[in-house]
Amino acid sequence: MTRIGFLGPRGTFTEAALRSMDAARDGELVEFKTVGLALNAVRNGDVDSALVPFENSVEGSVSATLDELSYGQPLVIIDEVAWKVEFALMARPGTKLDDIVLYTTHPHAYAQCRDWLANALPNAHYSAALSTAAGAEDVADPASRFQAAIAPRLAAEHYGLDVLADNIGDNDAAHTRFVLIGPTQQPAPATGADCTTLTIFIRQDHAGALLEILNEFAVRGINLTRIESRPTKKQLGDYFFSLDIQGHINEARVGEALAGLQRICLEVRYLGSYPRHDGRANLAPITTSDAAFAESSEWLRNLRATGRSN
């Protein structure tokens, strides 16, 4: 049986998102306390894959996931899912809003409920948890120092808590993107609606270094859907780039761009080509289609063989 890890404990948005995926229907789901533990389990072969949070529409990327994928034994993204996040305030049975002095949740959840909390619990204090469900699990303990937690409603069902307030997020359109991570493998065939994720370390800091990277994509008609910098943790001011592009590594234009990056960068870490969660087709100029690349390659072959350009 396939074993699939996820950021736990039970009741997280990650678990809910995983249960919506085809991959989880016949698999054994294994919870892990942190993203690092989940991904190391993939590296060690303890699980076949793991679902972890990658990006939130309100708070941005999950730095723990970006960093874990950018260092250590390489892994690849094989699938993704976007999940609407709805937060609830929950507590042990019998607790009222006025009883809450200290509550807990994951920092991303806290940031997405900040306005509601300022109005509803102006005198209560916040403490961070490893995950939303971990906070709920803590609150379920009668000896907990917390009176309440912010988590998915599913967590209240798991841990026997009462929901004091539902849908408390400040943004009704908030979604989190989760990625299914597996060991390095040959990419699945392109679907025409694909995303490729990369980590890029520049060779030497200099004016125009980012422009050189972007040019490799621009001249081939490749659109970026996400780009950000992360510290390398080696010294202050030293960064690498994490980015998503539209397209699949098996497409000629994407392959050429990656080859160009490999020539000018210190390291290009390929993190997978996989179907986009929204199914949106990758639209490319006709001049950068696979057919256009094949035609230009044939033209060059003939030119080298005959010296004639037409």
C-alpha cells in the first residue's frame, strides 16, 4: 500500500487537502509534526510521498517548505492542490469568549485572522503553534495553558472541542496551495497546463544578475507565475531565487531555458514539472512552440551541412 505523509497532526488543512486528492484514496496517510520531518521521510523511503503547504494567497510562500526543498537530497513536486482555508475559533467545552486569555495557532493562520481577533478578543494574547491542528490538540488537553485555538473545523471534530466562532478569516477568498513531494523521478508527460518549479543560486552577485536569469525565460516566451528571494543562510545579503514558470521540462523552450540557466548560474535545482491545480493552459507565442524550435533546428542543420540559408 502507498504511504503518503502530511503535515499533521490530524485535523490540519494539509490533511483535508490530501484527502481530496486521488493519490490518497487507496493510500495510508502518515502524519508528521513538521515539514522537515515529512520531507526527510520521503528521502529515507519511509513514505512514498508527502503533502506539505507551499504558498498562501494572503501570506505568501511557506518558507520552511522552500528551504527544505532547496537544500539536502533533491526531491521533486509531482502534483499540487489548492484548498480554501476557513478558520474557526475552538475551545474546550464550557469555555466562553470572555474566558480566553491566551490562544494558539500557526503564524499564517494568526495573520489571516488578525482583524477579527483584534475586535473579538482585544485583551487576549497569541502564542505560535507548529500547525493549526497542533494548537487544537494542545487546547484539548485539560492541563493546557491555552483556552482556545484557531484551526479548521475538522480539528474541533478530531479533538472534541466546541466551535465558538466560525469563518473568522479576514479574507473570504484565502486559499493555500499544497504540493505533493516525491523522490527524484522522470517527469510525467506534459499536459499542456503545467508548472515547473526551480531554485536558482547565482554564481556571483553583480549588477544585472537577476536580469540575466529573467532573460532566459523572456526570450523564449516563458511566463513566471512566482518569484522570490530567500537567504542562503551563509552570510548576510546572500540570496537564492525560488520561482515557478508556466510550462514543462519536456517542452523545447523550457528545456533550452534551463540549459541556459545552467551555463550562467552556480546551481539550478529542478523541483519538478507537474499539472497546474487550476488546469489553465500554458499559452506561448507561436515562435516558441515545439514545432518552431524543431523547424529552427532543422534550418540550422541544413545551414551547417550546405552553407545555404534558404
